[in-house]
Amino acid sequence: MRANRDTIFVVTLILALIASTGAALTAWASAGSRETVQVNGGGSFGSGLTTTVSTNGTPSSGSSAGSGGSSYNGGGAGGSNGGSSPSSSGGGPVVGKTDTIKIGGIFTESGGLDSTVEEDTVRACFNYYNAQGGINGHKLSLVSYDDGLSGTNAQNEAVKLDTSDHVFAIVGWLAPFGESPAATYFEQHGIPIIGGLGVPEEFGNADSFPVSPSFYNAGYLLGQYGAGTLHFKHPGIILTNTSGIQNVTAGIKDAAAKAGVTINNNDIAYVSFGETNFSKYILPMKSDGVDSLITQIDPYSYVRLYNAMQSNSFMVPHLAGAGIDKKSVDDTIGAPLHGVYSFMPYREAQGNPDNNAEVSLYLNTLGRYYNSQLQYVDAFSEGSWVACRVFGAALAKVTGSVTRGALIQALNSGTYDIGGMATPLNYGATSGGGKNDANHCVLYITYNSSSRWQTAQGYTCH
């Protein structure tokens, strides 16, 4: 639902998990013989561009990018599926050079979460390509569904996207509880996935191409920076209790141990989405001598966490996972946030402190088509943009028949450089920790005394 944008905070929580998002730099550096696909197009979004509207599927957005020509109709045979399940459907080519390619997405927009900013990010990205005539003449159209925070709904919607909507691929989706069952279905039917939270089912899928670090690596990079760089000696850990969160915990504990810091299980708290009572976690930690916090919770809960910290005189150094950088959260917390650190799998978008041209293009494009969403951008929506740009660059490399197999082959060849908004991604060169594990890196940001985020440490990889 779009009525209550603050519920989008919870989505950020998952980001945190996606933040639980290793050897990307090593991989692309070692693959010197492979081509690098430089995704160009930073700076201001040009004037005179038009938006086309369609109403495919049941999008909660007001418009869908792409129209004209006949849509890609999956279900045909032909084309290698790049090593995916032999039950792959829809491997057939897109016929003609003016066809619109339908892309699918599942976005949680009710039931307590609101990922409309991620959906609108994908739509804005498609509008960006369509306004330039498409990709190799192909316009892009998004067919999307709201899973209502239900894995069962998401699985049913995955079937519909395949058998009824005949989508070509899944790009930039965000469904915290839906991605696991839906990704399993897409894998079984050879439907490529680009982006998403980075749940284990996506990392273990040869036809899936996450743009974020795995949960374990995200946790490791939190623990490494907290214990190793910020010198936390006795940190308390607060994490939202969701599927895969133990991987984040394991990463934090392993990295802290390597820095000589032991994290006791009684100093680890798992909280609910939208947790209302942080005092019951803060007070035992205070009594136990905890001197700092490492957290990964939904953005809105950070406001209540800080209320509890203040009311219990527990204002300790804090390293937060992705999501705390949402402007509405920061403005609400105010000065107590000064000096806090966070980590990001992508260049920070709020205020674009690094003056990154790709971030500027993202903000300008989203602002052109969905201006009201600018205040809600965060690492999750940035991930949707990066996923769309990787997909667009891979599709542009397909010179023959446009099949899923050809797209997967393109994604597995070369390095995708998204203008420094993310580290270069080389899926074909990855190994260990799961298939297509291309991003092992985050950067660290801090909220300064001018109430702005700035980069504290550039890309760091595990």
C-alpha cells in the first residue's frame, strides 16, 4: 500500500539482510582477459523524453514502462538455458526488433511492508531505456504483483508470471518472504533473475544474478568494521528475526573473533519487524557491560531503538546495517545519529556525497517519473537500479535471437561496471560460496555533525 510510506522502513530491514549481503574485486581483477561492459549515462536526465504507459499485470504503480509492438511470448522452445533446469520453459526468441519484452517482478506492498520505491525504480529505469528507443530496438515492460508479505502468494504469483504473463526474466524485485519460494520456482523453469535481496535460493541458482553481497558476507563486513576498525570491545548485536539471519550472526561473530573480540550469545538479540519495545533488549546489554551496538533492523525501528537508548542512558557507539540512511528516519532521530556508522553495498544516494554520476542518473531518472519517491530511496532501491542496469547492459550484448539462454550467457561473460555505484560484477569468474556470487564488497558511511551522510571508508571486500 502506498498510503503509509513509513512502512517501507521494514523493507529496509530486509536490506539489512541483504546487507547481510564476497570476492568480487578479486574475481574481476583476475579475469583480465574478459571484456568489461561499462554502463554509461551519468549526470542529468535529458529533456524531451517521453513515458509510455501500459497496464500489464497488477502493478500498484500508476504506470508501466514500455508499449508498442507485440510482447515476448514465452513458452516457446529453442535456445540454451545456460545450464539451468531441463524443465526450463520459455526459452524461445523474441520475434522481431520492435517487440516489447515483458519483465516480471514481485514486490511486497501490503501486509506491513511497502516496496513501491523499488518497483518504481525499475519502472523509471525501463522508462529511461524506452525513451531512447529501447535496447537494440526492444522496449521494456514491467509486470508486477504484490505478495502481501506471503511466501505462498509469491509462489502462486511466480507461476502466473511464467505460465500466464510469459515474462522473459525477473529484474530488481523485492519480496522479503516471497523471494525464497519464488526463486526456487523460477530456477526450476529456467527464468533468469537479476537482483533481489540475495536470499540463499538466489545465490544457489545458476540462472540468478544477485547484485548484493550474501548474508554471511554482509555480516562478516559488519563485524570486521565494528571490531577491527571502530574497535568495539564488547558489542551487543540486534538483528531482525527473519529467514537467513543466522548467516548474518555467523559472519559478525567470525569477523569479530578474527579481531580478537568474542561475542557472547547472551549479547545477541533477535527482534520482530517493527519492534516496539527495545528497552527489554537494551537493559540486559547495559547490565552486561556492552559498550557498542551492531544492528541490522528495519529503518522505522531505528527511531524506537534510539528512543530506548536515550531513555535508558545507553548512548553507545553504533554501527548499523543498510537502511538507517533513509531520510525520514534520519530527520526523526536527529542529532543523536551524529557519529553513527553504517554500511552500504552501493554508493550512498541520499545527497550523493561522492558525486557519483550513476547515482546522479538514478536520482534524476526516478525524480523525473516518480518524484515523490525520492525521499524514500535507500540501499534496497539502489539495488533495484543496479539490477536493472546490469540487465540492460547484458541484453544489449545479445546480437542474435533474444532468448533466456542468450541473456544468461551474456550475464556470465565479462565484467559489469555500473559506474562505480557498485563494485564491478563478474559472474562468470566467481567461485565458492554459491553460484554467481559476484559482490563481496561494501563501503562505510557516517552521519556527520551537519546531518549528512559521508563516506568513511571506500569499498572493502571479503
